[in-house]
Amino acid sequence: MDILRFITAGSVDDGKSTLIGRLLYDTKSILADQMEAVERASKTRGDGEIDLALLTDGLRSEREQGITIDVAYKYFQTPNRKFISIDAPGHIQYTRNMVTGASNADLAIILIDARQGVVEQTRRHSLIASLLGIPHIVVAVNKMDLVGYSEDAFLQIAQEYKKLADKLGIKDLKIIPVSALAGDNIVDKSEAMPWYTGETMLHFLENVNVLNDLNLTDARMAVQYVLRPQTEELHDYRGYAGRIQSGVFKKGDSITVLPSEQTSKIARIEVYGEEVEEATAPQSVTILLETDVDISRGDLISGAGNQPILSQDVEATICWMDDRKELKVGNKYTLQHGTSLVRCSVKGIEYRIDVNNYEHLEDIESLKLNDIAKVTLRTAKPLAYDSYLKNRANGAAILIDETSHVTVGACMVEA
């Protein structure tokens, strides 16, 4: 059974936490003690209704204010698939939390309040989802019960969002009218919207194909550990352990180690101590080579076929996540790419993206919290990377402040 990682995003009070709570409740994925705790907490509202949002909003401040502040992860499964749901905050100041949660998502559910339509956060989160290369987008037009389950209201929002999706180049798009509070079209078909003949939310999530999203062409593995037991049984053992980011490695394959550009062949591949003939992403493996090669943590083992880019000049789209300091030309940071840590400086800010109309604004002097822009970085040593759009696993990086060690920027590297 495969796993689908999906994130819910949208503006404040669009019903993201309630939608996940409804999925958990209607798929009977809630333990009895969890349900009792939610029922007790719901009594403080005084309306007799169970607040399903409390299943994901676990912080005390979240429950008091009725908003989501931190990213919440929930795990559940149906007979057809396992799920990891990521509930992201809707407030603008927490956009960086959405970026963090979405970085490993296979699918994004973008909620739109049927009364409000497409708003700024809808545009912002859709832009981030497209930049992060999330392959599947589901738009949940929520709170349909508050607009009388109007087909016209739904079609108007769907038409407006499709124009937005065309601008962003979103290819796999599904739009579903729902009421997370009432349960319409979440797990069961809604009797109140007979005009909608499409799938329910759960049916779509269970059946969307994510296996084809894996890059099995470009063989890449960032080295995490060098294994040298030096015991009597394993006196000459030298293995390179890591998680295969993309592609397929086979015994006997020629490989190149970057950035040193040394070459060798794979003598052995081990998974959990057992030898295998081949391994694919996203398996964690140990690779042994036919010759002794100087390899350490942070190096990249690449298949001999399609080679990554090796350069000290890196162009990237960045989402700035620091609310204390601005990004400016000349600033120095630590760039973490896979297991590699390298110092870098900002050479230039090419443009900032206007989240309302997606236009490129030039002559930008600095980036503030939640700004999205294209920048040029200069690294202290060559970096082996792929274009993010081609290979998400080897095209993602983060900027780290050298003094506070706080992550200040999420980078999507370009070729």
C-alpha cells in the first residue's frame, strides 16, 4: 500500500482543519480517547456541535483563538491507501509554515470559502504549490451549505480559479464543491448537490496516481555516512550510506562522485544489511564501490548517464522566511543542499513575484517575510544540483543564517 502526502492550504477560516477532521471522523480513524477529548473541548462552545477542527489544532493558543498556527501532521489509512495529512496555517505571517509543510507533499488541497471566492492567500498558496512542483492540485470550494449549495456560485469560483491555474501552468487540477462541517462530498456523495456528478474528496485521494511522479531517470544519492566497521569480519568494508533521491542504482553501474568528479563502479548494494541487485528512490541503501574513492558526507553519487549541473553560480526561486532580517545583495548564508553544507553569498535579486497578478517586479533591493523572488547565489565550492522542476529531490535547498542557525529561506534551484 503506497502513501499519499497531502497538504491543506487556504485563507483564514476556510475550514482546512475541519476538512481533515471530517476525513478522520468519517473514515473512523479517531481513537476513542481522542474523540472523548474533542467532545469535552467542544462543550466550551455551547452549541452542542463537535468541533472537528480540534482533531488537528492541538496547541492551546490554536484552540483558544480557533485558528491554526503550527503545521499539524495526521496519519490515517483506508483499505486502499495510507495518508499523511499536513494542515498548514492560513494567516499570511505563517506562509513560511505552509512552505515547510508543502515541500514533501504529493498533492495540495487548496480551500476556498464559497462566500469569499478567490482571495490573496488563494493566489499566494497556489503560487507556492506550483513553484514547489506539487504535481496534483485539488481545489475544495468549501462552505457550500452557506451559499445554499448554489451551482452558479461554485461554477463562478471554478472558472476564476481555472484562469489562475492556467497562468501558473498547473496541469493536474480537480475542483470539488464540499461542506467540511456537514460532510458533503468529503467521504460520501452529497444529496444536497445532485448537480455535481464528480468524485468525492476521499475517492479522489484514494485513487490519484502518485507513483508516476517519481523521477526514476536521474540516479542521485547524497552521502549521509561513510561506514567503516574495521572489525575482523569486515576489515576492508567501506560503504556509503544514504537515501536514494531519484533514479535507479544497479550492481555494476558506473557512477560519478561529485563535486570531485571521480569515477568508479558499484560492487554491491545493501538494503538493511541484505545484498540486492538494484535499488530505487526513495530507498535508504549502502553502496560499496569497486575502487577506493575519497568520499565523505555531503558528496553526491550520480549515475553515469544524466549528470547534474556542477557550478558555483546558482539561480533559485526563493521564499524568504525570516521576519527579523531582510535578504539583501552581499549577504552571506549557509546553503544546505541534501547533506551538503556550503557557504554562499547573494550576488543579485533578479525580480520579485507579485502574488496578486504573478508579474515580475524588478529593481528590488531586499526581500521581506513571505516575499517570493528569483535570486542568484555564489557558493564557496561547486554544487552538484538539478533543476527543481526536473528533479525536486536534488533541486531543493535551504538558506541558513550563519549566526542564529535559523532557516531563513526555501530555495527551488533552476538550471
